[in-house]
Amino acid sequence: MKTKIILFILTIFWISCGKQVEVNAGLDAKLKELETLKQQHAAISAKMDSVQAEIIRLDPSRGIRPKLVTTATITPEGFNHYIDLQGTVSSTNTSYVAPRNGMGGYVKQVYVKAGQSVKKGQLLLKLDDQVLRQGIETTRTQLALAKNVYDRTKNLWDQNIGTEVQLLSAKTNMETLENQIKLQEEQLKTYLVYADQNGIADIVNIKVGELFTGMSAAGPQIQIVNNSKLSVNIEIPENYTGKIKQGATVMVEIPAVGKTFKASIDRLSQSINPSSRGFTAECNIPATAGVKPNMSAYTKILNHSNSKAMVIPVNIIQSDEKGKYVYVLVSKDGKNIAAKKSVVIGQLYDDNIEILNGLNAGDAVIIQGYQNLYEGQVVENQQ
């Protein structure tokens, strides 16, 4: 039994060795085949390099690898230059209510509240007029006496008693007091404060017993705002003097309400503010829901327009001792090369610049890959 087991193990070992010999023989064949292919590849590569070198010797330009660029074809287009400034919305019809007597007085009654809608001629306040009323009563008493004196003097004059001077004096005194009462009664009306326009009582900063003069240290005591007519006030630096004209187009944006309007400059101040070193422009905008006085506005004032401009990105312009230039793609001898073109620049707005001279419609301006280019360099257009 033991002998049979040993024979079985030896048989298995002989079979395994035989298979390993077959595997090794196949691997050697493949390795030799790979080595042969490598030698053939090396020979072909060497031949290709030799041919390429001969081609470059015959035509040196073919040895230069083209630089990748991107171009944009120039076509005439509209170009606008704006002056970007900040403005403030204001109401054209804003009224600061003031006492009509010119002096004011202590408030006896208040007939309006902040935020209330009011109409022109509506009673807002009543000022204390007690002193004036007492003066009127005194004058009336004096008038009654003057009338009595005049009547007596007139009766005596009719009886040829007394002088004409006495009669005229009595009459003059009576008429003077009558006129004085009329004046005092008119003055009495000035102690009533009325709204001088329709609108909203935006500010009512006055109470009974307080002194009403129209303005206080905190600002207006009563302000009426009528938002039916709105405008935007723009403070313009003095260095723009002469560059902005009345009637110029203005794009107005009110960011708080997301509204944009097209307007024009309606009024332009003719003097420089010594504090801000600027002058003021005003443009009317339509009354729109949500737009309120004192809101911030972003404005763009049009001061230059060209309907057929050559426009390119400002970043592609380069400079040398001769001036400004750009690179354009041109074809020469069947190849694309970079050519330098001198340009005369105009206005700049945002990232674009106006070209006044140097470029023509149809020019392929290099807008990417222009860095480190040189005149005549071979390029390949990616677009």
C-alpha cells in the first residue's frame, strides 16, 4: 500500500514539470517577438526623424511648432461711453410748511398726523392768537369811542359849531382804527396753518404747546411730500465740466426696488459747489410704486456714442516705443502668422475700448494667446 502511494506522488510531480517546461517555452517566444518589434519601431522612428530633419533643412519654417491662438473678427458695432455716478431720488413737490405770520407761535391745536393724506388748503395747525385777539378788542373799544367823537363833532359841524379841522381829525382817527381792525383780523388768519399742496404729511414733528416756526434743530416740523413728480439729483465732479450737456441720456437704476428708467438731464447747474467741488444735474423720472424720496440711485450719463465703432477688449492692447498695437492673424505662404498693427484708441468703457484708427472690418484680432507673440510668428487658430 505504501509503495502505491509513493508511485502516485511521483507521477503527479512528473506531469507538473512537463507543463512548466511548455509554459517557459511559450514565454520565451513572446519575449523574442517583442524584442523584434522594438527593434523595428526604433528603426522606423530613426527613419522618420531623418526624413523630418531633411524636410526642416529644405524648409526651416516647418520646424517651428505653431502657437495656439483665438481670434475675433472685427465688425462695426455701436459703442457708448457712460459716466457712472451715484444720485439721490427727490420729490419735485416737497413742501416745508412754515407759519404765515413770519414769526410762528405756540401751538394751540394740531389737526394732522404723520402719514396722513392732506389736500391743498387743509387746516393743519392753530397757533395761540390770544394776544392778537386782545389787541383787536382794545382797538374795537377805541373805534367805538372814535365813532362817538366823530358823530358828535359832525352834529356840531352841522350846526356851524366847531372847526373843519376838528371834524377831519375825528374822521381820520375813526377810519384809522377801522383799517387797523381789518389789518388785525387779517393777521388773525395767519395764526391758522394750512397745507399748500396735495400730498402726504411725511413729517409732523410738532405738539400742542410747542413753538412752531417751521424749522427746528431736528429739521422741518411739518413736511408734505407729493410723489407724483420725482427726480434724481446727481452730484458731478468738476473735472466733467463741459463733458455733460443738458438733454444728455441718463440710465437710472433704483436698486432698492429693482427699477430702471431711461431719462435725460433736465437741469444742469452753472456753478461749482465749493464744498463738494462739483455741480448738480437733475433728471425727472416717472412716479412709480415703491420709489420714494432720498432713495439711492445709480446713474449712467451718456457722453459719447459711435454707431459704427471698431471695438476690442482693452486687455489685448500692448505698447512699445512706437505706441499702441494689437496682433492680427494673417495668411502668408499658406501659413497663418501673427502681424502687429498699430492702433489709435478712443474711449474706454467697462472692458471694451474704441479703436479710432488702425483696424478694419474683417480683421481677425488675436484675443487669446497674444502674450509673448512676435511679428511673423506662426500661429494656429483654435476658433
